[in-house]
Amino acid sequence: MAEPSATEQDAPHGGPPAAAWRSEDWLAVWLGALLILLTLVGIRIDLPKLEWDRAAALGDILGGEPLRQWLLAGAGYLVLSALGISLMGGNVARYVAGFPVVFLLAFVALVIAGNSAMSDIGLEFVLFALFLGLAISNLIGVPDWLAEAVRTEYYIKTGLVVLGAGILFPDILDAGARGLVQALLVATVVWYVCFWLARKFRVDDEFAVMLSSAVAICGVSAAIATCGAIQGDRKKLSYVTSLVLLVAVPMLVVMPWVVKTLDIPEVVGGAWLGGTLDTSGSVVAAAELISESALKAGVIVKFSQNVLIGLAAFVLSVWWTMRRREGAERPSARVIWERFPKFVLGFLVASLVFSFLLSEATVADTKGILTSLRTLWFALAFASIGLETRFADLVTAEGGRPALAFVLAQTFNVAWTLLLAYLLFGGVLFSVPDF
């Protein structure tokens, strides 16, 4: 049976195929680019921070001006995204009816994650958005009018295009040669080991690729980018994301204790944390338990891994589309182009523009706004993943083999990264950095 073309694959919810420029991939590029352009010209969706540590502070967030701004942002997202739904041929009326529910779940998840107790232990909004969606889908069910707004890939791809504006090429050099060398060696070696383990445990390739990117590059963000690059199953992405965040919690408690107990040099310990903990929040939380120098080393290494997201997504996109399938010839250049996820191009163009065409002042001025816009898209995406996933799918996924592969790969990652941290930051190959 012939495989569907890219436009057929992007047909909305079983509807007729969209023209190429109106496919979900391209519309995510147009929407992400529009948001970036509006931000650059001064028409901005400014989202207030949702950080709080006590009930009174929470009341300030949920009342008055902050809440009004969030509701206006939700209305703006609804209008812009509904335009894309219309161009794709979706049911706009049902989308407009369902979007407020998805937005509410995303907002509640962001509020919960904004609590200082949650941030201190490294729990991020993606986990809460996923679990809130799962609660509704498993306890109540998702009606047809809401299902139209459950657009996981649409939200993820748009958010990834906006993410490109925050991944700057000059920052790769600013992060330091040591951090970049460690990031490259961790990403390549650990990725291969995890993929090899997954295959040994008979985990399918799609699952294995997402697991490998998550453990080897930078956790949730890498898993999201990889899922989009290979057009992966969102249920598998929710599984990987949950696994990443749950494993990170005990690690961020145990690893600082190990650093102090074994008298590991603080800078080495920080680099170790930065290369093994899979979320930026958990790196900061754990490194702050050691020292300021450990924090700086950890952030440098983690940032070096973060900048590999775009490169990894591009390489995986090409590799995935060119893979030889059983009984099939290698695809032609035209087929590769049709299958290639266009949001990756949007990501790279945004990164190039913000790296080389805009002034440092403009980049700095828009960084916070674009970060919050991207975060909201991802929150919508993970609420959607929860809404279309059953708990049983997560618990019984391939008999627990993906989880075993992930844990074993993370164990290898811990040992391998500690060795690299000693070699690069411990005065073995280079002098100890002065932080």
C-alpha cells in the first residue's frame, strides 16, 4: 500500500487533504512566524509571571490585571489559531467551543507549576498539563465539541517555531568550549546507548528515538522536538515526558548529596548535574544545593545541550525520512521534501534571524515575551496529549520495556557524564575554570 503524501497526512481529523501551504506543518510555521513578527513590531502578547509561594500571592495572580491579561492572551491565541483551523478545513465552530477548555487546563497547569514548592523540586508545567488532561479523558471523557480543539501537533509545532528565536548560534560559543564538548559527547554517546538498549528490549524505533533524545540531549524539550521531527505518536511522547520528569525528581535530591558526601569538586559536580538532569529547572534546583560555582557550571553545560535541539531535530528529520523500510526503495528527493517536517525549517530560520540579523538589544527585549508565548503553546499541547490518552496506555506501554531502557540509559549517562565532567572541568585536560 502506498504511503500517504504529506498533505494527506495533514488532513484535519479525517477531513479532506489540505493544499501544501495549508497543511498543519506549514500553518504552524506561518502562525509561529506571525507571532514573532508581531512581537518584533511592538504588537505583543505580554503574559504576566505566574510565580507564587502563598495563598495571598496566588490571589494576586487570579484576580485583577494579571488574570485579565491572561484572558486577553487566550482570546488572541484563539483568534490566530482558529484562522489556521479554518485554512486546514477544520470545524471552526467546534474549535472555538473547545479551545477555552484546553486553555483553562494549560493555565491551571502553569499556575500550579508557578508555586515555589513545585519549582524547588523541579516539577514543570508539562507534567501538570498532562495529568489534568488525563484526568478529564479518563474520568469524564472528551466530547466531540472539545475533541476539535485537541490539536497536539498544531500547538507543539507552533511552539517549536517560536522556540527557534531563543536558540542563538553565538550563544553556542559563549557557553564555552568545555560545555559544548561535554554536550556533544553526552548527546552522541548516550543517544546511541539508549537507542541500542531500546532495540535490545524490543522497543519500536519511534519510541526508541524519543527516549534516546530525551535522555541524551535535554529531556522534555528534546522529546518534543524529536516527536515533531519524526511525526511521532503523541501517546508515546506523553509517556516519555512523564518518565523524564518523574526520574528527575529523585535525581535532583540524590546527586547533590553524592557530590557533598564523596567530596566531588563543586565545579565538577555542577557540570555533572547539568549533563544528566533532564530539565533546566531541576539543574538549577539541584546545583543551588551545592554552591554558586556549581550552579554556573551546571547552567553552562545544560545550555550547551539545549542549543543542540535544532541540530538534532534537523538530523533526525533527514534520517527518519530517508530510512529504508522493509520492501521499499529509498525515497526520492521529492518524497523526502514532502515528508520533511516544515516546522524544523521555521525553527532554523527563526534561529538564524535572531542570531545574525537582529541587534542584541532587540533580541534581549523580546526574549522574555517569546519564551512565555512558546511556554503557553507547549502547555496547550500537553493538555491536549492528556485529553487524547488513557491511563492504561501509559501504564502498560510495551510492557514497561521503554521505562527499563530509559532508566538503564540514564544510569549509563550518570557514569559517563561524571567521567567527562572530571576530564573537562576537574583540571585533568584543562585548568579548573574560575567561576
